[in-house]
Amino acid sequence: MTEHVKRWRANVFLVEEDSETTAHAVVETGVAAIHGYGKAKRNPADTEVEGIGDELATGRAFIDLGRRLLGITEEDLEAVEGRPAHVHE
């Protein structure tokens, strides 16, 4: 068995504005760059805790990114197989 190791790079860009944090996650595959986006907004009644908005927005960006990757996989499979593909759980 031959093992092939691939490396994909992921970057997250965070923008904080008032009580809202926006995350832009990018995975570079060497062939394409796939983007995901997420937002977090602190309720004014909540205590401000450093980093929570970053974590939530980033988590949501990675969820979006994962959905996009699954969609791309379905499109690729459909192109090869010539029939609908469903890889989402």
C-alpha cells in the first residue's frame, strides 16, 4: 500500500465591530480555495467575555465551509457517475 500525504491550509480572518464578530474561513487545497462564513453577535444583556465571539463565529464559518465541501463532493461525484449523489449526513 502506498501512502500519499496531502496538506490543506486553513486560514481564519476575524473582524470585530461593536458586539458583532464575522469570521471568514478559507481552505486552500492546492487546486481551489473554498470559503466559509460565520457571524456571532453578543446580546447586550450578556457579559462580555474575551474570545467567545471569535470562537462562535469561527465555528459557524467552519460549519459553512464543511457544507460547501460536501456540496462540491456531490457535484464531483455526480459529474463522474452521471447520477445524483448524496453525501450529506
